[in-house]
Amino acid sequence: MVAIYKAIYAVISIINIHIMGYHTAMKKLSDHKIDATISPAGTLGVLSQHEVNMILGHSDGDDDLQELFRRCALAVLNTGTDIDDSKIVLEHFHDFQIIPLQKDWEIQFKLVNAPAEAFVDGEIIAGIREHLFAVVRDIHSAHESRSISRFKDEGYGITNTVFHILRRATIFDRKDRSGVVVCWGGHSISNVEYKYSKEVGYHLGLRKLNICTGCGGGAMKGPMKGATFGHAKQRSSEGRYIGLTEPGIIAAEPPNPIVSSLVVLPDIEKRLEAFVRIGHFFLLFPGGPGSAEELLYLLGILLHPKNMDLSFPLILTGPESSREYFERIDNFIGDTLGEKAQKLYTVVLGDPYEVAKRVEREVEDNLKYRKRCGDAYFFNWHLYIDLQFQKPFEVTHNSMAELELGRDQPLHLLAANLRRAFSGIVAGNVRDAGIRAVERDGPYLLSGDGELMRSMGNLLGSFVDEQRMKLPGEQSYTPCYKVTFNG
């Protein structure tokens, strides 16, 4: 009986910690604001006259672009908060403004009602300042490149856009042969899973490998934090911590403080393409619908006949306590995409050292492979990405209901549609527009083949049960989706 009481007390304590964390974050969002004027940093330290005029022109004449810029800037200034609901953040800081000011042929930005936590003694924190001007660089340069590209709606043009955004962000280093390890995983994970991701990152850092994640918290922060200790022990100052995000997700998952190179891609599809173009190895930690989306994206690309001979090592990993989670993921992939897709990854549990050793070997082999093929070390041009994985998917109730979720199509196209379904659920969970659409019109409807949809429903149900959909808050999670069966 004493053991039962202790177990109940432990569960109540965990729930209270989650609720206290929610209240603390709400307090951080509502208490203090500050006005300030700041100058560019990082890759925007020197601006041309054309760039100054471009930014000033956008602020005067393009209301949609300016609002997009304002929202992304607010997300960066809110780094460290524990709320993954962009609607709440935007409502609490509805009076925030960021105003470009011309000074000679330079530019400054006036911040009005900005989160005070981004400042120390009236000075903006250096890392946040760099991230803020990464937003300036990427939002405006992406807008310009889209407007002048002749091939902006074709596969070549989309890949070219991704390349130019990454190059302008100085992500490429032709001399760097250490390799980039892409780490995917959720922001709402258990403490045990977070510590495990940090331990893996530590062993990767000891091998002087670079880390690339979605830039948020949880399994995106853990590998970066661990790698900083590994790099420090090796006295390596060359380690890179690359964070890739996009405007729709950044407010819900602001960049963690460890990110040294922040890139804001125009949409989720270009963000995903950027991952697979610069990565040499891929790790998937526990997560929710966003992690399932990332996995389906990569598997769908690798299932295309044109990529059959490419080397793309992928490990699914977590602590031993996550065994059931990965069994459900593996069963879902088997039920939907079959054994062919299951053979594209390996599951390693509870062994950070073994994961890091495999990554080290495979990265070395990957770099040798690229040399033999004449491909770039820093950008995988040889990878073929079907246009169905590149075209932005606009999440609406109609587009979600019309997704073709059946087996009567090539596997890579089924993976593309499954990826879109999970992307829509992410939108309904954390993106402002998606949250408002679900509040107004009810949950998104997903329908398809019976066995396939039952498997999807079971996986999504487990995400809900394990609180992987959103960070725990005051209210229980209400699904933004409804799964139905065709037979």
C-alpha cells in the first residue's frame, strides 16, 4: 500500500511540475516588456545599399511580409519560454513592433514592447541578437529570390532556392570534412529521453561531429547541449550547431540558445529539403507528429527508384524505456510502407556510445562515397527529390480531407501523402493559423484504407497518451484531427 501511495504521489508531482512550468511560461510572456534600438550582427554585419533599400521598401509596402517578419522576430526574442502554442504567444505580444530605421547606408531596428527576458541590463543578449538578424536576412532574401527565380515552381528552382538561402547563411564550409549529423525528435519528450539525446550528442561531440536540428527544445536541444561538452573536452572550437526552422513553426519552437547558425527557410518543405541536402547521417529520437513527418519525408525520398543506390544512413534511437515507442513507429512503417521501407533504418536503444561509433564510421564512408561520385561534401546534389516532396502543402480542411491515403499508388507517393497528413496535424497543434482553423471549423478529417488508417490512428493515439502532441498545459489535449476508415 505504501508503494502505491508513493507511485500516486510521484505521478501527481510530475503533473504539478508540468502545470507549474506552464504558469511560469505564461508569467514570462506577460510581465515585462522593453523598448530598444539595435544594430545588425552576424551575417548582416555589413549591408549593401540595395539590401538596405530592399528591407526599408518591404517594411513600407508589403504588409504580409512585414507581419511575417514581426512574428519570426518575436519568436526569436521569446527564446526560452515553455509554450508551444503560437496563438498564445502572438496574442500576448500583440503590441510588439520591429521597425527598420535607415542610418547612412546601414540599418538599425527599433524594438517596441519586446520581451524583456531577451535583454541583460538593457542590452540584448548576443546570441538572440544574432538569431534576430538571421531572421532579417532569411525572410527578406527568400522573398527576393522567389520573386526573381525563373524556375521557382520547378524542382530545380526549389533546390536552387534552398541552396542560395543556406549559402547566404554561411552554412557551407568546403574545408570542413567533419560531417553534419541531423538529429530529429520532438520538443515534448520525457526527461529520460532528453538526457539520452544529450548523451548521444556528447559522444558525437567527442568525435568532433557537427549537429543540425530543428533548433527548438527537447530532442532538438539535447544533442546540441551534449555536443558542446564533447567539443569542449576535445578543445575543439570548430563545432557547429545548425538550426533549421520556418515561419510557421518558429513561434512554437523558438531557437534554443546553443544554435550558432540559424536558418529560416520559407516553408516546411524547403526546411526538410535543407536537412537532407546538408546531412551526412540522420538520427531520429522520440517525438510526436513532427518527428513522424520527418521520418516519412526521408523514407519517401529514399523509396524513389532514382535514389536506390544512394548512401543515406538512418538510426532510430532512444533510451531503453522508449522501446515500445519505436516498436509502434516500426509497426506503423511496416503497415503503411512495408518491409522495403523498414530496411532503410536501424533501431539502436540505450547505447549512446554505439550510436556515435556507427555515425562516425558511416559519415567517413559517406564522404568517401561523395568523393567517388563527384558530389559536393557540403550539399547533396545527387539526391533526387520528387516535386511532390517539394511543393508547399497548404493545410486546410479541404486539403487534409482530399489526401490520397491508400495503397493504390507508388510507395514514395504514399509516403508523401502520409507526410502531409502529419504536417497538417502539426499545424493544428501549434501553428497560429492551424489552431484558429480548428477552433473555427472543427478537427481535420483524415480518411483512407481501413488497415492503413487504423495503424495511423493507433500511432496518433499513443502520441496523445504519452503527451507527445504538445507540451503539457492546464488543459488536456484535444485532438485537432479525426481518423476515419474507407471500409
